[in-house]
Amino acid sequence: MIIQNKIKKKTKKFIDSKHMLTGITTASFLESTVVPIPLEAVLIPLMQARREKLWLIALMATLGCIIGALFGYALGYYLFDAVGDWIIGTFSNPEQFDAIKQKIHDQGFWFVITLGIVPIPFQIAMLAAGATKYSLTLFLIAATIARAIRYFGLAVIVYYAGDKAERMVRKHKSKAMIIITVMALLVWGVGFFL
């Protein structure tokens, strides 16, 4: 909670900055690669304050995450032996990583979409996709769909709820994550059986 309050204060200064869009892309890249703090803490207040750039903010957040996904995939593909243990130790554990690698091997596309939506560190999916040499094209398409759902979903909430969006998201976050997770798993299940 203390970290979120500090982020909110810095966000208020950042809102009127001419570097706001570049900053949100950079923050999204960092969130998807090394900073395990959800970007929503910054995005919702920013979207509320800059509604005229609401959709552009969502786009730039998605773009930053996709660049981060490409970076994480490359780490897994080219440098897994050198950095894999550190990343696994930081964001997961070896058993979870092995299970994710197997899921990517078995259900690839739908599994990446699911991990991109639900509140599980996406870094593990990126690293596992690269380490298993999963199709880069399919990985990027799945990551783009998943993160676009996440960030444009926030933009839709802000568009309709306005200044109440942050309070609404905070109040219903657990319920929303359960619903989104169930929906993602249903989509994954349908995709798996087709």
C-alpha cells in the first residue's frame, strides 16, 4: 500500500508531462520484464486524468508490454542457461516453471493468452515460451491479445465509470480477477478442444 501511494504521487506529476506516453510505454516494458508491481496502479489514475488520451494510453501500455514480451522471449530463447535460474527464482519456482513449460508445449497459444490476462507473473510465460522455442509469431499474437484485453479493459472501465473507476476497480478487483480468470480458462479450454 505504501508503494502504491508513492506511485500515485509520482503519477500526479507525470500526468502533465510531455513524456507521459513514452513514460507509460517504458513503465509497461519494465512491469512486464523486471518490476513485479501491477501497472494498473499508475494507469487508472492516468487514464482518469487524461481521458482525451485514454485509448492512446492503453495502446502505449500494450505496446510497452509487447516489447517486454519480445525481450523476455529472447532471454528464454538465447540466454536461458545464463539467466533462467535467476528469473525463475525471482518470479516463480522450478516446479511451477516446469509446469508452465509443459503447458506452453501442450496448449501454447491459449495458455499464453490466459497467463497474459490473469494475475500471474507474465515473465515466466515469456521465458518459458523462449526456452521451449515456441513459435515467436504465435507468442506475440497471444501476448498482444491478452495485454490488449487487460489494458483496453481498464480504458473501457475508465470511459464508463469516470472518476469512480479507481474506487470501483479496487472494490471489485478480486471478483473481477476471478471472473476474468474463469473466462480466460473457458476460452483456453474451448481453444484446446478445437
